[in-house]
Amino acid sequence: MIDRNDIGHRVQDAHGRTGILRDIDPTWDDPSDPPGSRRQQVVAFISPEHGGREWHADPTTVTRA
């Protein structure tokens, strides 16, 4: 599991994707969930090392690579 000390470092998610940890948001709610159904959750934001689309993951499933 990663924490805020790992921001800026290379990490790997549960699907084997690697990237750079950009941030951990402890109170993120998914804007694609319908209003009234949103729940706050802890999310790690990861971006590909050589550019591309950032993704998010549960930080308990992310490790330092």
C-alpha cells in the first residue's frame, strides 16, 4: 500500500499498470455517480510515465514499483 510519501514515485496498480503517483485524495467522490448516490472514498491518482491519460485506483491495491 502506498501513502502520500510515495507521491512522485513510480507505482504499480493491481492490474499491473505502472505510472507516477500524482496525488492521494482522501475525500474524492466520483462525479459520474448520480447525485444522492455519491460516496466519499480514498483514491490514488496515477499518470503514465511517458504521457497519456491519468487514472485512479484504490491506494490499498497500489504498491511502489
